[in-house]
Amino acid sequence: MSERVADAHVDVLMRMVEEGLSFDDGRLSAGHTALTAGGVGTQVFALFVWPHLSPQDQLEQVLRELDCFYRQVVTSGTVEAVRTWQDAETAMAKGRIAGLLSLEGGGCLHGQVHVLRNLYDLGVRGMGLTWNDANELADGCREPRGAGLTRAGREVVRELVRLGMWVDIAHLSDRGVYDVFDLVDAPVMASHANARAVYNHPRNLNDDVIQEVVRRNGWIGLTFEASFLGNPSDVTVDDALRHLEHLLELGAEDCVGFGSDFDGTSHPVPGLSSAADYGTLRLGIAKRYGENVAAKVCAGNFERYLRQILS
């Protein structure tokens, strides 16, 4: 069985742009050194922009991060930009990391699907509609009113499906998640979210949502932000495994993996704060659940999902 790892969400591009860091800077949790040490074969690089900026400024920042990906990350020789699953297989066969792009929060679209189509042409292959607050598309999980999708949000979701991009429900309000389910029958993903039944946090998913994602043959990436796993002052790797175990109990053995949020966490987990820690995590999963489950969780499930979406 393959021992490679797949990760659906890191914020390394944001840090590189905001802090002026190079891809091989050792301070990055998902930079060249850490990804290589952790055996990462597939990595989704998020395009994250602070939502308080105007839509125009958000789009400008997204373009800076896109430029950073192509001009610095891809030229490093470690990562190959991919747009289809065939591209990803070819990259990994050459010993490269298959690098994909996703948009975290749709404020930069200003509610316009033509902006989404342009980002697709630039290589973006997935999108989460919101961050924590509301925008033109939907309410985020921290918006007090808890509303769902707007008319523009519905148009964007339909266009995501038409283009063959993944719909990411991470950060979306509960009402927004159910609106997505009502609108399309696509195999949606939650790129970086945990189980609310294990730890009650608005960024985590309730059991009904988890089971619906599984029913659709979608995918959920466990995230390593300590405040989503438990009390951040005393979270350990075992807390991450408690969330994994709950998802396995809900039937997600073929639909769960990792969306670490490395370089975007506010409360890192000791022993699980860098992509370089994946080797140890993989051994722990194999010891608890067996090699077959470990191979699925660490890479196989996300690769299956990408094969399904990026045909």
C-alpha cells in the first residue's frame, strides 16, 4: 500500500505573500521541507484573503497568491501544478507533489460567476463559499443570523458543479450547508472540519451533515486547529484521533482524510503542527485501525475523490 499523504488545505500561499517568505523557509509548516519530510503526494493550496477587504482588494490579493504559486512554489521543482487527476498521477509518478488550488471564501467574486470562470481558467479547482462571516454568496458559520445561500450563491454553486469544481462546505453556516444539499446532488467536500458531536464548535460538522456527505460519496478533511478539536490548552494528537474515530463510526471510512490548515492555524497541536509530522500520525492510525484504513485516510480517499471530481 502507498505511504504517501494527501492534504486538502494549507495556507502557505497567504503566509508567503503576507510575510515575504520563500517556499523553502523553515518557518513554514507546509513549505518545501515539511511537505517532503511528511511524504505528501497531493497538496491543495488555499487562496485565502481576509474578508474585511473590499471585493476588488480581495481579488487583487487572490491574484498575488496565484502568482506566488506559479512563480515560486511550482518553480521550486518540488510541486507540479495540476488541473486534472491524470495530471496529478503524472506528477506523482515523477516524484513531484501534485499541487492543486482552491479558493477559501468567495468575496473576491463580488457575486459574479464570470470571475469564477476566470479563476477556473487560471487553475483553481475548488471553492468554499465563505469564511466565517457573511458575503454576497452566503452566511458563514460565525454570522449571528445564520442565513443560507443568496441568489448569487446559488448561481455560483451551480456553476461550480457545471465546471467540474468541488463545492467546499467548510466555514459555511448550517443553513447554507443544507441549502447546498437541496440545490445539487454533487459529491461535496468539507476541506477542513471536524465532528461537532466530539467537540461542539461551529466550525465542526454535525452528524447529519457528515452522513449526507458520506451518502453522496463526498469527502471530509480533518483539520488540526486545536480549538476545533477540544480545549486548545490541552489538546493532543489523541484528540484528532477521537474525531477520526467518530467519523469512522458514522461510516466515513472511504470519505475521510486530512485538511490540516497548516500555516493557517491559531492554535497548533503539539506533535501535529507541521506536514513533517504526517509520518508519525500515519503510524498511529495504522496501529489503531490497521494498514488498510491508514492508507485510505492518509491518501487513498482524497485521491479517490479527486479522481471522481477532476475527470
